[in-house]
Amino acid sequence: MSYDETERHNLLGPQDKRVQFVDQDSPSIPPPSYPGPAITEQPSPARFTYGQPLPAWRIPDDHFIMALVTTILCFWPIGMFALWKSREVYKASARGDLEGAWLASNSARMLSWATLIVGLILFVIVIIVVIAADIDLD
């Protein structure tokens, strides 16, 4: 064993048989072929970088349409917060922050429902007041 081979053996150890060093001077040696598929490290969902698109099944619903409709038709002060949270879902998804996206999605949904409920309660109160005022006028 030459000094070069001994040094390689000490670095790689006897168990690593898949790595083969090829000198630059000998182009006649074909590259080594490996018996199995190449193993590549897949990024975990928590390590997405900014701007990298997420798979569609991982992006939570932003509830934007519900937030918009309830803001216009029901009770706009709460609805504005629902719209804001629904846009945060998109921003968090674009950053790769799935946990933040899911939290913003849940907040947008809850605020939209709160807007709808408050709007319906106010509508019922207005109807009752109008009916009561009409009765008092007669």
C-alpha cells in the first residue's frame, strides 16, 4: 500500500467501499456506479425559505371571501380584523411559516364567524326596534 492509499484508507475507514477516488490524470476509468438509488436530503416543511412555494395541500385556507362578505354585509369593525388575519395567512405561507399560517387561518375564520354573529344580532335588534317603534306610533 502506498502512502496515498494508506492515507485514504485512514480517512475513509475499511467499511466505506462506495467512495472511490479517481485521479485527474487517468480519464480512462469510468465513474463508479452505485447499486442503489441516490439518497438526497429532503428539506423538512419547517425549513422552507422565503418565497419558496409550498405544496397546495399544506397551505391553509385564508377565509378571505367569508371575511370580505361579512365585513361588507354584517359588522365592519370586527370584519376588518378578519380581513387582516386572512392576508396574514398568505404572508406566513410565503415565508414558509406553516404554524403561523394555520394560526392566522383559525383567527380569520373565528373573526369572520364573530362578525356574522354580531351582524345577525344587530339585524334582529334593529328589526325589533323598528317593529316596536311602529307599534308605538299607531
